[in-house]
Amino acid sequence: LELELTNTAFMGEYQISPLCRSFLRQDYDKVDPRLEGWLKVLSEVGASECWHKKSTFKAHLFETYKICRLWGLDDAICDTMLFHSAYSNSYVNLAIFKAHRDRPRLAGLVGGRTEALISLFCTVPRHDVIYESMLKVMPDDGLRIPPQGITVPHIHTGQPLHVPHNVVAAFVAMTMCDFSEQWMSWQDAMFENNDGKMYYAGQRAHVLWPAAMKPGLYHAALSRMGRLLRRAHEDAAAGALQRGEAGSASVPSPDTSYEGGPCYKGLPAIPPVYDNCTVLVSEASERRCRDLYWEVVMAKTEPEQQDEAATMLEAAASLNPYVAEPHLLLAQIHMQRGQYDSALQRANAGLRLLCTWGTAWDKRMAWDAWVAWARVIVSGAQNKKWPAPTAPMGMLNLGLVAGLE
């Protein structure tokens, strides 16, 4: 990212991938011919009427599916994400499908093996798997999914449930998508997540929703989940999972299998975030980035305050270079100063991050709105044209982006 920002040859618009463009245009047949039908089913069972954190349940399911697709995760994980809490799970009670009745129907929609993975996702205590078994007890330099897998209690029966190594990896990738889509300051306040560790330790349930919608503190935790996935691939490449370290994980239990075989094969791709999951974001840097950004948003938006705002946004973008919005606010300041090359570099950096993540960090505005705004700045910077400070109607006139044909 830093190389991109200082490369003056990078003066065009970041090239949005055909897949990302299909999502922006809601051309879902190009994403997956089955997707429109699946979305219709979700509406038919009431997912669009149910609440979920910052939106409706249907919106959450679709948005997490989109993130999975943009991250290049496999069909099994992407399809599971579109129905990932459909029987309810250890975090939410959103049983739009009834497990005792609707499993054959869901299997008919997505296939038996994927339905088995959905069912498992809905019966595993994910917090025990990801936090109690790994993030809370492993040092940063020792983050590793146990090669033998993890055994946890079934959330309904309490019986031991063994989750194989690769399925744990799949659930880690899915949780990264899940949390990045929904987490904001409301959850931080309820769970007293002041350190960004996301341990769900607080007990302040009566915080008014949606609170301030300040960006949530989740990047430090998600970067550690990403490290788990990278180490899983390193273990697989080194043969650690084939040398007997997997132990009893090679024998699938009925809850983790499909027709006698595993419900999920292989490993999920490494998500393209945090420099392909090679970098850990510190809790202190993440929080300082968020606080600087929010101070600008709340108290430094007037023209006479923007010298200070620019300094603060530059610091924020440096502290956590994996969020787009500080770059985009800084790009707007550059445009207002006539610093078009700097504006273009910052806007492209923000656009690239938005298209990589598939979701916004500042969730007051939707992801596609942030993408469109980034492209407006890119177009203005390329044309070296921006409304004058005394022309608010000029700002309202903005909106058309280049490259629509």
C-alpha cells in the first residue's frame, strides 16, 4: 500500500474486477446463476423481515456471501455463508429454517454436502472454537489451528463434537467475513470491547441501538484469525497434517460428515486482507486510528479545520492501513486544495481497500456508496476538476463515475 501511494505512475483508476462490478450492478447471474433464486427463497422465509445488528438478516446473509466471493473463497464456503445461521447458531436465534423439518429442503437448494456444513456451523459453539481454544490462549507467534482439530460441546445436546482441522479453518474464514460485515461501536459498547480483543466479556446489554455507529474495533482480532489461516496453509504445505499429527480427526463424526465422507474438503483460500494475512494489527494502533478518524468525522469537517484534519487522517491511515475511509476523507481534502495527484493516489488506495474487503469500516454509509464516492473522487482528480468552496450546488451535482460502458 505504501508503495502504491508513492508511485506517481499509478495515475489511472484502480481497476474494479468483473466480479466486484457484477455485485455493484446487482447482476447476480454473473456471480452465480443460482443466486437470484436463493435470494428469493430467503425473502419467502422472512429473512428480509428479521433484524440483524446493522441491517436485516437477509442483507447480512447476502453481504457476507459477497465478501466471501470477493475474497476468492470456494463455493462451499460462499454458499454456506448465504445460509450460515439459517437454523440459528451459538450467537443468534434466527431459525428461518427449522432443522427438524427443513434440512431436505435446504439440501435441495445448495446440495447435501453444503447443507451438512451449514448444519455443523449452526451446532458448533464458535466462540469456544475460535476464542477459548485459540485466540485467548495462544501468543501471537504461536497462533495455529491444532492439526488434530478441536473438540467442543454440541450447542443443543452437550455431547462432544469433534471439528476437524480444515473445518475449523473454514469457520475461521467465515467468522472473519461475518464480523467484518456487522461489527460497529454498538457491539463494542455492549461487550466493553475497549481493547479490541473481541472477547465478548462485557455485560452492558442496555446500550441504545444503534449507538453512534463509530467504526468497530475488530481488525486486531481478525488479523489474528487471518494468521491462523495462513499457518494452516503452511502446515499443509509442510505435510504436518499428513504425518499423523491430525490424530482422530481423520475419522469424521456423523455431525461433521456427509454420506460417510467429510462435509468440507481442503482448506479455504487465504483472504486477501492484511497483506494476505501476513500482518497483525495491534490493538493500540487500531484504536488510535479509529479515534483519530472519528474525531475528524465529528469535529473537524469544516474547511477552516482541515489542515488539522489532514494531519490526523494521515496518521490514522498509517496506524491501520487496512481501512479505506481515512484515505477517502484525505482524498477529498486534497481535491479541495487542488492537489489532484495526491487525491488520486489516496482515492485509489481507498477504492482498492473497499473492493478487497467487500464491506465498509465506517458503516454509517453502505459499501457501494463508499465505492461510488471513491470513484467520484478518482474521476475528479483525473479531470483536475472539483467544485469551488462557494459552490455547494456543485457538490450536489457530483455523482457520475467514469467507466460505466
